[in-house]
Amino acid sequence: MNMVNAINNALDIKMAEDKSVIVYGEDVGVEGGVFRVTEGLQKKHGVERIFDSPLAESGLAGTAVGMAAAGLRPIIEMQFSGFSYPAFNQIISHVSRMHNRSRGKYKQAIVIRMPYGGGINALEHHSESAEAIWGHIPGLKVVIPSNPHDAKGLLISSIESEDPVIYMEPKRIYRAIKQEVEESKFAVPIGKAKVIHKGEDITLVAYGAMIREAQKAAALAKKEGISVEIIDLRTIYPIDRETIAESIKKTGRIITVTEAPKAFGVSAEISAIANEEAFLFLEAPPKRVAGFDTIVPLPKGEHHYLQTAEKILYEIIRTVKY
Amino acid sequence: MFKEYNPIKKKRLQIIDNDGKVINQKLMPKLDDKQLIKAYKDMLFARTADLMIVNYQRQGRIYTYPPNYGQEAISGAVAQIMRDDDWLVPAFREMGAYLAKGASLKELFIYFMGYEDGSLFKNAKNFLPISVPISSQLLHASGIGYEINYNNKDQIVYTFVGDGGTSEGDFHEALNFAGVWKAPVIFIVQNNQYGISTPFKMQTASDGIAIKALAYGIEGIQVDGNDFFAMYKAVEESAKHASGGNGPVLIEAVTYRKGAHTTSDDPTKYRTKEEEEKWDETDPLKRLKAYLIANKLWSEKEEEKIVPQYKKEIDRQFIEAENYGEYALEDVFKFMYTEMPQDIKNQMMEHEKFLKWKEARS
Ligand SMILES: Cc1ncc(C[n+]2csc(CCOP(=O)(O)OP(=O)(O)O)c2C)c(N)n1
């Protein structure tokens, strides 16, 4: 399975198992979504359970609040994360707050799926990585898989979560990675990072499409005699402080890799965790390989912006030599 | 005319039929021969360019592009009426209007080849850049309309959106603001029956868009958007209305997106050949051309002569765009702020250091 198949498979399993699961969004029904993630599901589960919505993201999120309060488990799709902003008001004012506001009376078992990230030669608004914005909103969980297996397991957990989850899909690797993935149901827990590559000298934290770059960088570093440990964060919030801290205690050095702009981002959070949890173990300042604090350029300029294995290697060497 | 075509009456303004025959002489706009020929040539040029761009895209020479194919009469009509001082606040599927504003094809090519510089439109006065977030631009039009009233200017704002876009809250807010302010804005909804794969009937339970004007206390009219004369008449009357201090107008131009949503879309997934063929009969160029030929203003021969000239010109501009050159690192940063903050200056310098290191390594 590639990631598209894996997400489709998770949706299929949960729709079959639980009649309260409803899937809707722009073009998700007949067409199966612009990336074909929901392809075939309308035929299988019917138009009452998976359907095309009017073109309105605030409408999607707001109606999901109502559905969830009334006991359904809506899964809505933002066609691109860059078009989720009309829904921002509903998400920040209600999706993330209804449970607290109603003192637990009304649950918000909502999943908001959105493809995100650059590297696909797209028009404006189709390339950004806004996970820090969502991570900053109290009351939301934020999840980002980096491979088909995790995509399936994390989506199962997200749909089963009693709290709202922003489920971000690294569209650049939608079809780039194929894995054997179990057809039957399994879950990958939210809130647990994973050490995907053991190493001694330095820790790389990454997620989504940046995992591939981190892996390539680790291979390059090995040739330089540097042993790299890679953590796939998998959940942005609630963040797994423990796994990060433990790794730093071993390696003494940490670099976070994100596509997103550097300022006030996930990488800043991880640097803070390094300082808070493992300060005395640090042999160099926590580093960030992140996007510029700019708009993601249109395709002809995107190579300037995207993180590459070489850029990561450059920072690895500087950090190890520090 | 707005009374006669009050949307509550469920009438659609139409002036020529599918064969180009005048069926509504009373409302036939007064255009002289030269104007008519120019309008047709504008539309023909836009279509020729549009079809060529789809081809360039297939050859991998340009990125995703949203074709205008089948909707040319709408921009074509606006193009004949919009003045140099008027504003154009675009969506992304009204190329004829951009060209009329003074944008060049070359710039559009540069944009769709993936350079921000393609949004500058150097010689186009009062033309905002293409707006990708659906419907968001409409509020900008209302804001410009406020400025026009505030400074007592003789200007009009033309703004575009698709039928899908009318589902967004911004659409409704824009009409409401413009209505409250009596802003001189002409909202043109290109109802091409689809928002990507989603058919119009899934967007709204209403059987049209024009009628939504009534709730905002503004004029609205539904027009056959594939009928150049009807579009011309509607835009002409709307411009008079807006200029006269009577506030905005909502024009629903009923049309059909003959091409794909964008070059990454496959319409066979969600619509039938029969449907496409039915709409082919209403093709806007075909109808205007039939009228012109019947009135001895145009001939197949002239068309055969001129299309290759257009193609040559379009290709020339395309190749110029292809040679636009490197996208410099600084271009990522340069326009983020009027004055670049030190922090991002540092980011650029740091990146340059990395590039030097990389070069030294290889
Ligand atoms: C706010 C927002 N949501 C989603 C999209 C993705 N998208 C691009 S075009 C489109 C459909 C637009 O349909 P319509 O308004 O009818 O205009 P058309 O493309 O038919 O000209 C969608 C959903 C977007 N660009 N902006």
C-alpha cells in the first residue's frame, strides 16, 4: 500500500465498523477527492455517509461541530491545508473548545484531514506546512504520518479519539512510499514518537515528508563517520517529550527538521524540550533546519526553500563539530 | 432592464439563439461593426491561447493551468466595457478580462511557469493578482468600491467568482458589504455548472445565483453567459447602474466549463459526453461567429488567416516566458516586507553560506 491506499483503507474499516462515522468535503464523494484518497468509498458506503459538500470550509468545520455534539463522528477533508483557513474560526472557537465549554457534556470526536506540504510544483497556497498553527491551539490533537503503515494506524486512532484531531497528510509522499500494510485493523497510538533509526552522535527529529530527507542525511553522515539517531515525531500534539529527551541524553545533540517556517514553529518547541528536559546532557545548542520565514515560493523558486539531505548534513557536521 | 429581469421572475437574459439569430431585438446592444469584430477577435485570441496553454502543459512546459474554454463571452463582454481606470479583481478563469486590462500573455505564462513575478502585470492598471483561495477576492472588491465612493471617483470594480465560490461565506459578506455601502462593484458569477467535480445542484438548493442578490438589497440578473450580446447588455447596464451611485450588481453568467477544471483534472470521472455535447451547441464563439457571418462582418477565410498569426504571437510570448531566467534566492525574501527584517536577512545569509559549503564539497 502507498499512503493514499492506507488512508483509504483506514476510512473504509472505520466506516464499515461504525455507522456514526460520516465523511464529507469538497469533491470527496463521486470523484473520490482531488488526490483520490476517498476513491470508491461512496460506492461502497453510500451517499448518506460519504458525500460532496458545498465549497465552504467554515461550513465543513461548523457542521462537524454540530454533528459531533449530536453524537456522530464526522471526518472532514480540507482539500489543501492552505484552504483550511476559512474554517479557522470554527476550529479555534468551537472544535477545540466545545468539550471544555460544556464541561465534558459535548464531545468533539472530529477528524479534520488535510494534505499539506511542498515539493509538488503547485500554485500558491498548495505548498505550506501550518502544523504549528494547529499545535498552538489548546484542545486539538495534531498528527502527521510519514509512511503508509503509520498513516493507517494513526488514522484509526484519530477516528477513535474522543477529542478532535487535525490529521495532516504529507501529499508529496502520498504515492512515493510503498509498504506491506496489514489489511485488518490496527492502531498506532497518538502521542507516541518512534525511534526509526538508532544512532549515537546526534538526534534528528522530523516528521511527514522530512523523514525521507532525514534518512538520506543520516546515510550521508555515516560516510563522514557520524552516527545519527532519527525520531519520527508522528504526533505534533500531545508531543512525546520522553522519547525526545531520552535520545538527547544518549547523543547530546539535537537537530529538528521541518518544512514549516522556523519562527515559532515545532522546531522551536523541540529545542525548548531539549533545554527543559536534557539541558545538562547537551554538548551543542539545539539546532533547527527549517523553512525560511517566508511564503513558500512558486515552483521555480521552491528548491531554495525545501529542506534537503545536504542542508541537514551541513547542520549535522556543524553541530557535531561545535 | 433590471426590473424586467428581476430574478424572482426566473427569466434569463438572452439576445441571440444558438445559431446566432437575434431573438430579442429590443435589448440588442448598440455596437458598431468595428466593435463587434474586435470583440470576436478578442475572444478568438483568448481561446486560441487557452487551447495552446493546455498543450504546453501536456508537453511539460508549464504547470497546472485552469482552462477558460467555453467561457470566453463573459470576459469578452467585460473586455469591451471596462475602462482603463476601472478595477479588475480576478479569480483565475477570466483571461480575456486580464488581457483587456493590459496584462500580457507572457506575464500569465511566467505566473503559471512558477514565478511570483508573473503576478506583477506591469502595464495593467488597477488589476489585483490572481486569487487562489476561492471567493476571498470578492471582499477586496467591496473594499475598493468603498474607496471609490469615499474619494468620489468615477470608477467601477469588476470582480469574478465561480458557482462553487458562491457557497463560501466571503461571497455573502462581500455582497452584503457592497450593498450596505452602495459600492460600485459588479460581481460576476461564472456559473459553469461545476466546482471541480461538484455539480451546481450540490452547491445550493436555490435554482440560480442571481436571486441571491435580492436578499442583499442589490440588483441581480441571470444572463446566458455564452451569448456575447446578452453579456454585453448586462455589463453595460450594470456599469451604468453602479456609476450612477445605485450600488452593486450581481450578474450570474450561465455557462459551461468545456475543458477540465485544471490540467490535473479528469472530467470523465463525473460528467457525461452527452452533457458536454449538449452544451457544445451553446458555444459562445460559434454563436457570435454565426451572427457575424450572417451580417457579412466575418468569414471562415478571415479566421483561417488570423488564427495562425495568433498562434505565432502566442508562441513567441511563450518562448520569451520560457527564457525568463533564474529564480534568484533573494526573490524568495525581497517582497516579504517593505523593509527586510534583520532576522530574515540572516536566514538568507545563512543559506548562502550553506550553498558555498555545498559547492566546495562537490
Ligand atoms: C478556499 C478554497 N477552497 C478550496 C479550493 C480548491 N479549489 C480550487 S478551484 C475549486 C473549485 C472552484 O469552483 P468554482 O468556484 O465553481 O469555480 P471554477 O473553478 O468552476 O471556475 C476548488 C474547490 C480553493 N482554491 N480555495
